[in-house]
Amino acid sequence: MAVFRIIFNIAWFIMGGFLMGIAWWLVGILCFISIIGIPFGRACFVIGELSFWPFGQEQMNRRVARGREDFGTGTFGTIGNIIWFLLFGIWMAIGHLLHAVACFITIIGIPFGIAHLKLALLSLAPIGQTIVAKPD
């Protein structure tokens, strides 16, 4: 199973994952420049890494993963997600949707299109989410 993950991740990286990962990191740099955007920037770098190598990892709500509520999973997280959506989230989601459509055109690209759709959903509201390794 690990061999398939490696093969899929390499193919993903070549077929659009690199571009979207770089886009996530560029948005993260913009967020870090404005001091109040640092929490958004941190999320961008984590999701950017997921965007580079998505197979074998999944996103999960931090409240579920840790078994307790924290700063990003409560009211402040919701407010942060609204701000994120208005500033960057919609544009990152559109980028992933465009890549998904391009992948769906070919039959071999369907798994990559599905991964782009998952990342598009995550890009709409990333605050309060975490990335965990999928169990084998």
C-alpha cells in the first residue's frame, strides 16, 4: 500500500500538486507579512504541505482529533474562517476546483480530481482543522 501512496504522490506532484502547494505557501507568506495573519499563514503552510503530498494524509477537525476544544475550534475559529473565506479561501477553492476539472477530463486523473475537491473544501474553512496520517 505504501508503494501506491508514493506513486500517487509523485504523479500528483507533477500533475498540479506542485502549483497549488506553491500557491498555498505564497498566500501563507502574505499572511505572515501582516502580523495579525500569522494564524492563517501557519494554516497555509500546513495545507500547502498537504497539497504537495496528499495521499496517505487526511484532514480532521482538531476538536475530534484532540478530544477537546481549543482557540481555533470555537467562536474565534468561526470568525477566523469567515475572514479567511472572504480574503483567500474562495480563491484557493477556485484554484483547486479548476485543477479538479482538468484532472476529471482524463480517466486516469479521477483520483487526483477527488483529492483536489477535498482540498477545495478544506480551503474554504481551514481554521480548526488538522492534518493526520491515515492508518495503513
